[in-house]
Amino acid sequence: MADVIKKATRDGYGDGLLALVDDPNVVVLDADLAAATKTGVFKKACPERFFDCGIAEGNMMSIAAGLATTGKTVFASSFAMFAAGRAFEQVRNSIGYPHLNVKIGATHGGISVGEDGATHQCNEDIALMRTIPGMTVINPADAHEAKLAVMAAAAMNGPVYLRFGRLAVPVIFGNDYTFEIGKSVRLTEGNDVAIIATGLMVNEALIAAEQLKGEGINARVINMATIKPIDREAIIAAARDTGAIVTAEEHSVIGGMGSAVADVVCETLPVPVLRVGVEDTFGKSGPAVDLLPLFGLSAANIAAKARAAVALKK
């Protein structure tokens, strides 16, 4: 059996920026974190279109907005905690309100930031960005999807929030994979329960589906990389075909992808929806591989929720 290739989605972000280096309209900003966010690869290839704005994220977003008004496609990068949290007002008022062509590259999202601890483990960013009118929100499952998401974001007009992780995770998709904003991807077939996952939880969902299959439960696994606009058709089909849904995300259960899925289900075809995510709590410092199961972000917990969801149908 071949070894599983692992790569962080933040590396896919760097790969995506490098793929855009020949576009003279693309400009990259960073808040003194180019090595960590992987924007440094763009800086090395094209220093004249890279600007380090220092540890001043709000100012960076304002600069990004100004550049966007001149016709530039601007990628503004920092850790998710600072890009979505510290700079929220500038993102909302200077980028979201005028609907400018700024792409926010937010790395180090979620519990998997690990040893950086609760202050840096942003589990609220998707919820914050979902509330901004016209903001597209994307959370790739692996490095290859991350690269394609960056390129797709550059090709569309309007603000985009791209969420990337620090932890190296299995590469799920091959070179034949096609990414489309607003469209989910069905990874396994099953009519007993649907597991709708995003980010690094997609791989955990696939592992859970294998466990459930051995128990006679066939799970449909859906990769929901675009959280806004969410793929309503896929969610409705999952509710109709399976009668039970489990959502899985490395984010708070409040306001994240699970909430978006529940909104669609409640409005259209009510079925049981159980959520796997960070409960109403802050994170803590420690190795990511230990923290993820500690906070229930594991295949075992997804499988348990799936069994419970199936039982609720009876």
C-alpha cells in the first residue's frame, strides 16, 4: 500500500499564489507572517507585487481595499484569528460593504493550530465571515483543493474568505479533480446517513464511513468546501435520500457549516441533523493530533453521531 501523502492546506495556498504570479493584476499583502502563511513563495517570485504591512491587520485590510479600487486582485493574508477577528470591522466596512475584489487568505484556522493555544485557535471565523453580505467563504479539504480554490477565487469578482490549516493532512484529490465555487463533491455513496464535512474533517468523515460500512450502515460523504454560497441542492438531496445528516467541521458548532446546513434542512425538508465540531468552549494548547480527538474532531465521533442520527429515523 502506498504511503499517504500529507500536506497542509496553507501549503496549497502558497502553491495557488505561485500559479497566479504571471497575472500582473494580482497583488499579495501579508501581516509579517509570510513564512507561516506561505505567501513568502509569491514574495520570492514577484517581490514587486508583495507588500509586508507589519503586525497591523486592520491597516492591511484597508490597504487591500484601496488597491482593489484601482483594479487589482488583492490577496491579504494573516492567521484566521487576526484576519477575521482583529480586522473584522475593516473587512466588513471597507471590503464587504463596497464588494471589493479582495481575497482574504486566512491560515492557522481551528484547533489544529495546536501549541499556539486558545488565543490563536480561531473557531469562530467562518461564523463571522458568513454574516458579511456578499462574502464567499471557502474551506478546502486538502492542499490540492486549496490551490484550486485560490485560483478560482482570483477568477471571480468580489470578496472571498479562504480558510487554511497549519496541520499536514492527507491529500485526497488527484490532478483530475475539478473545483467549482458553490458546488460540493460526493465522495461516497450511501442512503442510510449523509456526512457533510469541510476542511480537515473530510478525511475523518471518509474514515468514519469505512467504519460504518463494516456495521452495515452506508454513509454518503459530501465534501462541502464552499460554505457560502452553500450547495443547497446537495443538502436537500442528502436529506431526501438518507433522512439523516451529520455535519463535521473544525469550527464552533455555533454559526459554522453545520448551522448553514441546518438552515437549509429546516427550511426545505426537516430531518435529524447532528453536528460534530467544537462545542461552546475555547481551545487549549497541545499537539494538534491530541487536541483534535479531545475536542471530538475525530472519525470515531463522526461515526457515533451517524449511528445516533440513523437511530433518530426509527
